[in-house]
Amino acid sequence: MPTDTHFATNWLEERYRFDVAARNPRVEAACLQYFSDHTSVSIIDIGAGTGANFIYLAEKLPQSQQWALLELNPTLLKHARERLKIWGAAKGYAVSESTQELHFKKSQQHISVRFVNGSFLELPQLLPLQRYHLVTASAVFDLLSKEMLQRLVQTFHGNRLALLATLNYESMSYLPADAADEHWTGLYEKHMQRSQDFGRALGPDCASYLEHCYKELPKDQLLRAPSRWQIEPGDAAMHQHMLEFLERSLNEMASIGHSGQELQQWLQQKHQCLQDRQLRLTVTHSDLFTAPVYEG
């Protein structure tokens, strides 16, 4: 993930349409159906970035909503606030704001959005979880260790919070294929799972481990299904972002996997395919919805 805020903002905005196209309709429908008899829904979006989950889901939920957007980077959170004001005005909502919140009103629907600067790993200390129904997370869990994800699942489950987790990375494949692709994409995934101060990140194993954690718990329904980015030859900006991520990550793996010259040759071949408008990339993710099964 990019750490430079300006670059991160550009990246999040570029990827949005690919995220929308990738979302699995069965998983989304299960979430919407689960809350269909609620007159109001309270949602925590963890790792909220610039507000993409809110923008995508707010109009799909017909009832009034209370959102908490939780983001560690204060600059991204500020950008989210401005982006949501523009969104609300464009969608015909009456928009009002206070120091910590935005409010959107249209007909009988009222949506409030609270902006919370902090780490979702400290979720119980930041928000009164008993007031919320649903947690949303997009492209977040691959960054965590097994222990971190297990603790989060226990927090969600213990507070009877449903979870809609989208775009959990699994794999990528290029067309036209090159004999070296498997080596380089495999090394990229090893970089995702490299040891860090907090332990080893899950990377492409995140969706499987998330499903495993929930299957260990009683009385939760669960649906997991694939979601895929299809990046076509004309999607030059998105291809460029992906190649930059690969190059940056693979350069950090030089000591165990390659010489710099081999990497540059492979990247040059991909850039040539991109220039010739032949490059395609499929990035496979999983979407997952899980929620408490209510008795009675």
C-alpha cells in the first residue's frame, strides 16, 4: 500500500471503478437482505481511506444510517470529508456539518457520518460498539497478521457485529502470459507476507484465514465468493499503478529472489505490452459477509 498521502489519494480514486465492478453481487445481496427489515443501520467503516465504502453503500441502503469512518491517516480522513460533501450535494441531499460529523437529509432518509482518526486495532477504545450493527472493510485484512485478524474477529463476534469484507487479495495473472510471471508475482506475494515488527502479514491468505476464524465461532452465517479486477489494455493509469507497486515491492526482495537486471527486463516487457495496448491483468480477491444468526 502507498504511504505518500498524495499518491495514496490518487491511487484510491483510480481504483474505485475497478472496486465497484469487482464486488460480488451475491455477497452484497446477502448483506442488504440481512438488514432489509431494519429501520436504521449503524455502520463502522475501518480503514476508511477517502470514503469509498460509504459512497458505494449509502444509496444501496434505503433506511437511515449512522456511519463512523475510522482512518489512521488524518489527511485521507480530511479528503474523505470533502469528497462526501461533494457526493451529497450531487445526489440531492441537504448537507449540513458540525466539527466531527456530516449530515445528509433527503425525504425521510437521514444519514450521519462521524469521522474518527485512529487505528481500527484499537476499535473498542474508539467507539461504543454496542451501538453498531455492521463493520465494512475493503482491501484491509491482507495487511494484518493472524493474531491481529483473530482479535478483530473476536471483537466483531463478541459485539454481535456483522462484517462485509470486500476485495481481500488472493492472486494476480497477466495476459499475454510470460514464463517469468509466476516467479515475479509469487515474489510479490512473499513481500506481502514478509516479517514486520508486528509479525508476518497474511497477504493472499487473508480471506481463507478470515473464513477459518468465523467457522470456529458458533451461530454466525457466512458467505464468501470471488471478486475480480479486470484491468484491460486501455486502462493505462491502473496498469501503471500496479507496475509501480510491483517494482517497489520486488526491489525490496532482491536479496532472496533476483538480480535487479532480471526484474527490469520483466518490467520492461510489461511496459512494452502496455504501450502496444496488449496488456491485461486479472487480480482475484474474495468478498465475504458474515453476521450473527438471531434466534426467536
